[in-house]
Amino acid sequence: MTLIGIAWRNIRQRLLTSILTALSLALGVALVVATLVTGGIVNKAFESGSGLGYNMIVGAKGSPLQLVLNSVYFISRPIENVSWAFYQEFLPAASRPDGVDGKYAASTATAVPICMGDYFRGHRVVGTNAAFFGRLRRGDGQPFVFAAGTNFSDDDFFGGILGAGVAANLGLKVGDAFAPTHGADDGAVHDPFKVVGILARTDTPIDRGVFVNMEGFYLQDGHAKPLSEGETAGPSVAAHPSGHIPLPYAQREVTAILLETASLPGLPAELTAMGLRTAINEGRDGQAALPVAEIRQLLDLFVRPLELLLLLVTALVVLVSTIGILVSMVGSSLERSRDVAVMRALGARRSQVLTTVLIEAVLLAVGGGLAGWLLGHLLVGAIGPLITTNAGVSASVFSASPAAEALLVPFLIILAIAAALLPAIAAYRTDVAKWLQGPG
């Protein structure tokens, strides 16, 4: 019989103890795997905001992190709104009613407004224009792809587009009508919009969004900016062929502006962005935030330290479980001493005895480790729908953190060998004559 066969026989002889030892190790490994994979998913969720086709967000003065979380990830609440006139400062002459370039137009390649404040069955409703899906990008830097239907046009006042997660969760399809509610799910019900497009999955927060034409958004009750005493709405906006009269510009506000900065001749885009950010922040109308910088700060200050703390705790669980291997093997030392004596009497060398004990520990560690690895992925798969709904990235049994998980096997083997050294040395030193003597 080979040394591995002898070690396996020893494990089967103490089957219940061996199973409990391997199970405790499996639970510890499952926690480590789940922590590693979930940490990777959380990082991916936040980093997905770095490739959406814009490098700056402009909104009301306040917390820049809150502005980013609300505008990019659809979490937290809007700070305040900024005026339509301020938004127009980023537009070129061709897009302005006065035919004059806006103050920041030369530094702006794309400016996409978004308006928030409504919900639809727990999902954030975002009012915007056709440029959102026509000019911006998915998290991987590629253009948006529609799984069904198309982008709405700016003339389609009551067109709506659903993120992949929303369409899947609510079972809506192109042509269906949906009516957002004001301020919360139990708020006043607005006029219905019609689904004209459903996005392919992006694994970004976009999957959790409900996007509607900004013109239709403005026409809902409670969305017009109240005029102060003596103020007029200004020149009326021409009626749409459908009969709807757009909201006058003086009564419009936007929650945020998603900007792609221009590359000025002879200057890198990053320098343009920094100069534009400084100019906006020194003014009184709003603030500019760089999403990548804000998210990196959030990750460095909160997410990664918390992830490290959880990993240390789960690593301690694995260490305690490994000590269980030591306790199990020491507890069975009496029975092992008899087996060792028989092996030695049959011609086994001391080194073979020591190796057999170490192999037994490694088999327990590898068996428990593999079971824990599988259990950890099953755990991530079980909470995957919750992660996808709240973080906007897909999580399943097959989600992985390959580099970190690959270190688990050698780590477990080293721990198992360390835990088995004491009983292995004891077996190495077993007095054969003592254990082979008969009673008396």
C-alpha cells in the first residue's frame, strides 16, 4: 500500500472526526473565498464608473462624493439642482437659442444633462436627452448596445429606455407603458412613458436605471421650477407637433451635467479638465467633481480597509480551523502510535512514517479547502441577485478573484503541514518495542 493509501485509511478509520475537522476548515475557506470575490465585485462596481464616456460631473455645490454617487451610481440623494442657464454655458452656439458659445463651451466636448427625483418600482428614474446613449459609453468604453428597440429621439417626449436589470426584474418589453412616481415609490403617479428601447447588460449601474426623455420629465407635475414674484417664464417655447408645449427654459433645472472635456490644441485632456474644474469651482453657480478621483478616494479610505479587515477575520477563522487539524491528530495519537509501531515492524522507515502523517493532514486540508472553495462560490451565487440589483454588476457562482484564490491551495498546504508537524514528530519518535509488547 502506498503512503497516500495508508494516510487515506487512517482518515477513514476516524471518519467522523475527519469530517468535522474538514468541515470546520471548509467553512473558514468559504468565508475567505466569499470575501475575496465580493470585494472584487464591489471594486468592479465602483470602478465601472470610470469608462462611461465622461470625465467630469457638474452639479450644485456641496459634497463632490455625494454628487458622484448620485449621478453615476444612482445611490444617495441629489444635493440640489442647477439652473438651465448654467447648463447652457457648456453648449456651443449651435445648441443655444442666442447663437453664442457658452462660457465653458470651448473646454467641453459633450455635455449631457440629467434630472432626478422620480422612481419606478424601486428604480431611479433619470430624465435626459438622446445624447446620453448616443454620445456616452458603457463601462468598457464601447458604445451602448440595445437588446431590443432603439434610443429615443429628443422629439419623442414620452419615450423611455430601461436598463437590462430593470427590464429583467419587472418583465417589461418594448412598447409597454410605465408611469413613474414623484419623489418615492408611494408618491404621486405621473403620466406614462412608453418603452422604446431596452439596453443590453453593461454590468454597470446603468443596468439599474430607468431613463426617460427630459422633455417629458419636465412636463410632469412638480417638475417645473416655481417662478418668484414678478418673474416671468420668458419667451414661450414652440409647441411640439404632438401638441405638447415644452417647459419654458426659465422654469427648467438639471440635477447634474455629465461632461466630456475637450482636448485643446497643444494641451492634454487632463490639463483641460483641471483648468475647467478650477474655473467652475471658483464660481458661484455649481461645483465640478472628477468621478475617478472621488471613487478612488472612497475605495482607499473606506472600502479597501473594510475589505482587509474582513479578510483578516476570515483568515483567523481558517487558522483556528487548521488548529483543529492539530487537535484532531494529537487526539488520535494513541491509536496512531499502535499503527506506527506495526508499520515500523513491517519495515517502514521513520521518514515514511513522518511523511504519512503529513500526507494525512494535507489530504484533510485539501479536501476541506476544495469543499470550502465550492461553498464560497455557491454563497456568492446565492446572494448574486441582491448584488446585481444594488451594485449594478453581475455576480454568480462563476464570479471569481483568480489571483487571490490561487494562493489558497499552497497556503492551506503550508498550514496543514505546520499543524501536523507536532504529531508527525511524535510518530517519528514512537518506541516500537513499547507498543508491540503484549500486556503484562
